[in-house]
Amino acid sequence: MIRAIQPSDWPTIMKIQNEAYDEITPEPLSVLQGKWRRSPELCFVYENEGVIQAYLLAHTWAGTALPSLGVELEDGVGDEYVFLHDLAVSSNVQGSGIGPKLVEQLFLNSAKAGLHSFFLVSVQASVGYWQRFGFCSIPQIVSSSYGEDAVVMQILEEEANVML
């Protein structure tokens, strides 16, 4: 079941983040919670039988300077598009289709909010994963906090391809 993040979910979200990332430094709790507070309608967990197995954090953003990892979000930035900040699935259930379900929920909630353009920064050689949904690489410089293989990707909702 996909549901909104609740305050009691954060210890499990942090655990999943720590197991998902080995090439970049996991972000502090306060930074992740800032993204959730900015756009709670764009942040979810996937829960099965009372166990959180994955999460997705996205928030509204504007301009060409994408947020850096590990840094609190700035106030006063517009709502031009959705920045898909993080999708992490517990290693116990990777490959089970949970990730695409969370991405589909993001597309649905974004459309309800009138947001139809999406950006993300692919890390840890995940470009192929994001291409499945219709994301395309774009030539844009991103903060070194994302690691050496970071690639900025973009999609417009009408080009989205959710693979369930």
C-alpha cells in the first residue's frame, strides 16, 4: 500500500536510505524532512503488512540550479516543476515492482497539483532505470555532492512511461 509519510516512518526511511547508497553520503534526517515538509503531497512510503519497504521523496522547485545533497532546501524557490529527489527500495524487495508504483503515484499526485515537468539526478549508475519511465539525460552541471557519475534527467508528464 502506498501512503503519505507519517512522522513515525522516519527511522525506517533512514534505514532504507543507508542501505541503498554506497557511492554517496546518506543525507541527514533534517534535510530529508525538509523536502517532505516542502511538498508532503509528493512524498510517500510503500508499506506491506505494517513494514515500510520503500520511500519516494519529491518536492517542487524552480530554476536551473538543482538542490545539492545534504543541504537544507532554500525558502522562496518557486513551484515550476517537480524534483524527484530520492527513490529507495529495501534490498529485501528490490525487483518486485515497488519503485514503479511509487513513481506512478508521484505522476498522479503531480498532475492533480498541475505540475507536469520532472527533473532528477541519477546516481549510482541508475540512468537505465530512469529511462524506463521516459526520463532523458540533459546536459546540465550538477553539484559534486551527487558523485562522479551523476546525470541530470528530465521528463514531461505526457512522455512518462510507467512500467508496472
